[in-house]
Amino acid sequence: VSLYIVVRGAILGVSLFTVIRMLLNVLFDTALSMIPIAGQFADFFWKANLRNMDLIDRSFQEPVRTRRASLAFLLFVGISGLAISASLIYSLYRIVRWVFV
């Protein structure tokens, strides 16, 4: 059902940034659902399908604002991901150097 909503949004013509944001909502919801017990509570509060339907509605009511908000969200997620990746790589480098040098 979740991917159907994303595909319908793409067919209806929401921006690419909004479609990617919708996919991230589904991915995040799926990842949270995999956590035992805590995933059940997360499912109760994080409703990816409702969020995605809201994004589709807002895309038609305020297309420019929704596209900009989606782009800002994607930039934030991307920069955060790069920062976390760089931190993990540096930490791994320091551990390997500490163990073998």
C-alpha cells in the first residue's frame, strides 16, 4: 500500500523531490517496524501513508512551498548522512591505527 501511494503521487505529477521524500518516509517506517517491541510503538506514532497523502495534498495546494520544503529535507538528510558516514570512517580509521600501530 505504501509504495502504491508513492507511485500514484508520481503519476499525479508531484515533484521529484517530493517523491523521494515520500520514499524516505516509507523506508523510515519500514526500518522502525523491524525493531522488536519499540517498532510497534513507532508504528503507532509514525504514519508514513498519512504523511505521504498529506505531501500529495500539499503538492497541489502549495506546489512551490512543498517542493522547496522537500528539497530542504533531502539536503538535510543527505548532509547528515555524509557527516555520519565521515564520522564512522574516521572512527574506524582511528581504531585500526590504534590496534595495528
